[in-house]
Amino acid sequence: MATFGGLALLLPMLIMVLHPTKLTAVTTTVVCVLFVGIVLSFSMHNAEDKDILAASAEYAAVLVVFVGTSTTTSELSNGAIGAISGGLIGIVYFDTLPQA
């Protein structure tokens, strides 16, 4: 799972760095978030739907922050502030879930 997690973050970032257009960044993010969500739903058998949703949302937030900071000339624009806040809210929510 650690290898999958590392590749899930590094491969989209590598694609977005090597082909730095907004269309590539958005398409890569959408495809990777869908792929990771599907993989998580099949690999986390004992997890509830909300756990998979929270993990997918946190992953999406990381990619959106990368997209926002790498495809714009101004700092914290194009949704980066929303992505950062969404990621923080997701982490707080995910950490406050009761442990089984």
C-alpha cells in the first residue's frame, strides 16, 4: 500500500511537470482521483463508504493544491485556498472518526 500511495502521488505530479498545461493538469487530476477511488474501494474491504470518500477527498485536495500552485503565476489562486481548506477539513474529519 505504501508503494501504491507513493506512486499515486508521484506519477500525476510527474505528468503535470513534464506537460505543464492547465488541461493536462485537470485531466490528470480527474483520472487519477477516479482511479485511486476505485482502487481504495476494492482494497479497503472493511472500510465504510465515508472512509473511502474521506481518503479520496484528501488525495484530491493534494493534487488540486499541486495544480493550483504549478499552473498559475499568482500565489494561492485558482482554488488553491479552497483545496488547502478542504484538505485540512478532511484531515480533521478523518482523524475524529471513532476508531474500530
